Amino acid sequence: MNDTSSSTRARHVAWLFLCAAMVTWGSLYVATTVALRSTPPLTLLFFRYAVASAALAVPIVVGKRNIRIPRRDWPGVFLIGAVGYFLSVAIQNYGTMLAGASAASLVNAMTPISITALAVCFLRERFTAAKAFATVCAIAGAVVVLSGGGSGGAALGIVLSIVAVFFWSLSSILARRVTAWYDPLAVSCWGMFVAMACSLPAAAVELAVVPHGQLFSRENVASVAYLGIVATALPSVLWNMSLARIDASVCGLFYPIQPLVSVALGATLLGERVGLRFAVGAALIIVGVVVAILSQRRPRGIFPSGSAAPSSSGSRSVFPGRKKAPSGRAQGR
């Protein structure tokens, strides 16, 4: 009975961690909008990952986690950092700057659908009726939001956000295999180091040619600290702690919380207006996300069709010719 009670309490705590992760990730877009007022997008990216990398190093050091990754797997980790953390988020920063926090976060909610579609293309997953319905809903929702985007700059921001979702999803397909073998927190940390290295020269050029405000003003320092610690490092830790007790497919059902939080904060703190077209588009996208996630629920809910999850028998591995993977958790954004 005591073991059952402890297990129940642990799951309840995991639910709280999961909700907290989604709420903090939802606040990311509003904090980014505030920081972009005085910091150019690529420079902000560098500062964000510098702070987040330092923050993620704390649980790694305290928990004595093994973050060593053999040289043969560095190309995969580099692609995750360069394509997912750097290229995708850099484009997303420009999208947020042009479209606003609410629209950018709503488009980002399409990530599970985009991953599902790419998994069909690259991992040979079956394209079921549910996946087709989810894709149609997401595309229709994006078209509705885009048609009510207002100025050309806002419409361009929405398009850039869609492109960012594509690149993030592309890196996530690779991350599924890499994080199946290594600690996802370690992969996230290394990925952010790679992104920080990529963004440093880009930020240097940007600062030389783009007008900017006071980079080290109190408001800007607070925004960057919030982005790096609260909106990046903290939810990454909470997400991984949740995945230790809850199936990844179930965790994914909480993904729509992010745009809802962002829209609420954007309207309250930034005065962003939410019209009828935006609401209709949001409803279509969120329905598509929920259907997409429900359509791929399975006992472990992490590994794509056609790739084997680590098992106690060790019969098959994500990486052919290797021993059983020590961890089967998925990586969170």
C-alpha cells in the first residue's frame, strides 16, 4: 500500500512538473518579444543559450550525470544544435519579432504534427487517416491565421514561424534516435553549446550592422536571464523529470497549453489583439495537435514505427550493433 501511495504521489508531482514546463515554455514568446525591443534576434539567441547552458550544467554536475558522447555520434549532436537550436530558433526569433508572441506560439503548436509528417517521410511511419485529418486541420488553421495576419510584416512572421517549425521538427527526428541512447538532458546541453558557438559570429556581425538598444540595461538583463533560466533550462529539467514517470505520448497531450498561455500573456502584458480568425485558426490547430498525438499513443510512446525501443532482452537497439540503450526518454524543447 505504501509503495502504491508513493507511486501515486510521484505521478501527481510529475503532472505538476509537466504543467509547469508547459506554462514556462508558453511564456517564452512573450519574454522574447520584450527582449527583442533592445536586442537583435541573433544576439539574443547567443545570450539565451549562454545563460541556459550554464543553468543546465548545474543539475548535470550536482546529479553527476555522464555527459560524454563518443566522437562517432558528434555529427548527430552537432546537427541537433546547428539545425534545431540555432537555425530553427533564430528564424523563430525573427518570426516572433514580426508576428507577435501569440501568433508565433500558435504556429509552434503545430510541431507535433510536423514531426508526425516528417516521420512518415523519413522514418517510414504509416500515414493513417487520423494523421491525415490532423495535418489538414493544422494547415487549415495556419491558413486562417495567416489570412488574418494584418500587415505584410505579420504575415511574413507567421511564414517564418512555419519554417522554424519545419527545421525544429527535422532536428527532432534525429533527436529521437540520439536521445534514445544518451541522457536527453546532456544532449540538450551539448546542443545548446553548439548553438551558442554558431550564434556567436552571427551575433558579432549583427551588432556591427544592426542598430540596437542598451544590451545590458536592467530590463534586458532580466529578460535574458528569464529566457535562459526560467523559459529554457528549467522547463527542460521539468520535462525530463515528467518523462521519467509519464509516457511521452501522454506528456505530448499537454503541448497545446503553450500557445494558450502565450496568447493569454500576450493579450494581458503586450496588448496583443485576438480576433475571430485567430480564434478559429487556433481551434483548428489545437484539434489537429491533439488528434496527431492521440493517433501515435502506444505503450512506451517514444519510438517511431520501424525503430526498436530498448528492451530488457537487448535483442534490438536504436543503433545497430550496440548494446541496449540506457535511456528511452524523449527530448523536450
